[in-house]
Amino acid sequence: MLNEHAPIIQMKNIEKHFGAVIALAGVSLEVMPGECHCLLGDNGAGKSTFIKTMSGVHKPTKGEIHFEGKPLSFNRPRDAISAGIATVYQDLAMIPLMSVSRNFFMGNEPLKRVGGINFFDHKLANEITMAEMKKMGINLRGPDQAVGTLSGGERQTVAIARAVHFGAKVLILDEPTSALGVRQTANVLATVDRVRKKGIAVVFITHNVRHALAVGDRFTVLNRGLTLGTSQRGMITPEELQDLMAGGQELATLEGSLGGTV
């Protein structure tokens, strides 16, 4: 049984080189079960490369990945998914014209056997989809509702509910609130909170400090492929987080040279 006081995933001194380009220069991160660990950084900080390394898209050039206390090497994304690491990307990998239930079970369709032939079990899929979405606070008109008719926040919730249903132990969310309005953002953040309370570890990637502080337990800042530090909730102010993301020392130097505030 997993020790709830031990990290479920540890990334130790991760480096990733693309030829002469060093995307990650020794990033370390650990995530505990049932916590929301926010990974913050501006564009080009290395967030996307880091989560793709965590989820098996990239193999690290150097460094170690430990999952549930054991060294692990992912050769492909399917290895990470099988281990229990699910990633919800911004594009969500959904087909807008297909129903919510078909999207929910895409690639994992429940089957029923009729006359020796396997068929998609619509009834079971519909029942599970409606139940799982209700747990996440979303009341659909029906399971046959096209995904394209849902709001951006509801689509995010479908993707998150799908990952949780299929056994995610670590849920990586890539900028889930970046293109959402205020109400939709609030719904997604509430969904993140529900997932965390189920004991699932959440890695929340964002460049929005307010969204991170709304749900985060710990905050790690990346800048130019390096970790600038990790702080606990209540131990860092929004201004300090924003400063770290922007490269606080560089801003201070620029302010001094301009003789004012940037």
C-alpha cells in the first residue's frame, strides 16, 4: 500500500536536450498523493517539456523518475498511462461531433456480446458517463449530447472525469484555465479540488498566479529550464510568485537602470 506521506512521483535532476538546445537543465519535483502541486512559469520556461517528460512523451537526457517509490522509465505515453499518470492537454483530444459518452469511453469502450459479435454497450456507457459527470458537478442534458455543445469548462471536466474513472493516480493538467471565462474557470478549479479530495495527485501547469493560489498546496516555479524553488501554501505571496515567474532579479535590475517601476 502506498504511503500517503511519501511522494507518489519524484522527478530528480531532470535534463532534456534537443541537440544543442537545453530545454531542461536539472529540474526536480515531487508530488504527494491528494495534493495539487502547481507548476508555474512564463512561456518558454520549460513547463511543457517537463510534463511531457513526466508523461512519457520525452525520455529525459539525464535524471531519474521514481513512481510509487520505484525507479521508472517510460518509453512511450502508454507506459505512463498504464502506470496511472494521465495528462489532460489544452486541446483535450476530443471529437466535437461525437456524444459525451462516446468521447468519455474513446479507446476504452465497454462491450456487450450479441450473437457472438461484440457491440458497443451504449446503455452501460451512458449510465457511467452521467454518473461520473454528476460526481464532478456537471448535469448533462443527456449522455448523447455532442461534446461540441458543451462549454470549455465542461469539456475540461469531461476529460478530467474520464482520467479519474480510468484509474489515474497522478493527473497532469496543462493550462486548463487558459482560454476560459471567469465562471468556467471557477468550475474547473472546483473540479480540481474534488479530484484532490479523492486522494489523486494533481500537477497543475499554469502561468496564472491567481488560479494557482486558488487550488494549489505547493508551488514550483520554472524559469529557463531551471527550478527557482518550491513553496508551501501560505508561505509565499502572489507578488513573490509573480516575481519569480518573471525573473525577479532581472526585473529589479531593469527597474534600477530605468530609475522607476517596470
